Amino acid sequence: MSIIQKKEKNLIQLISKLNTLTLTYSQPTYEIEKIKTEKNEILRQKFEIEKKNQELMREHRYLKEKITNLQSEIKKKLELDDNFNQEIDKLSQETENLVSEIEKWQM
């Protein structure tokens, strides 16, 4: 269970407990208002945390996709590099063969 899920579970339990409080406890009005204010503040914090979590998840997906794309580009460039080097090696070998043939003909 993630930290966010634990916090959410705790918040839900706290909200549930706050909702079960009634005036039968003979609490003064200011206590009730204080509890309601705290409840509203907890709900607001929960909303903000959920919103930030969604933003982070979006950013995570974006960055993960970007990394995948960059890895793909690097792979393609490496393949092109390898092909280029192979072509250079072939041309070099052909050049050596031609020089060798020319030297034979000149003798």
C-alpha cells in the first residue's frame, strides 16, 4: 500500500469519525465549529494532494515516453553508425585491392 493510499485511508477514517460526532456529547458550539473547520481543511488538503499526485503521474508518463523515444533514436543512430562503418570498411578494402592490382600492373 502506497503512502498516498495510507494517508487517504487515514483521512477517510478521520472524516468518518468526524461525521459520527453529534451534539449529544454536549460540546460547546465553538468546539463543533472547530471540528467542522478541521474537517474541511483535511478535505481541502486531500483534494490538493490528489491533484498534485495526478500532475506527478502525468509528468511521469510524459518523461517515461520521452526516455523511450530517446532510447529509440539512439538505437537508430547507432545502427546507422554501424552501417556507415561497414561501408567504409568495404570501400577501404576495395581501395586496397585496387592499389594492389595497380601495383601488379605497373611491375
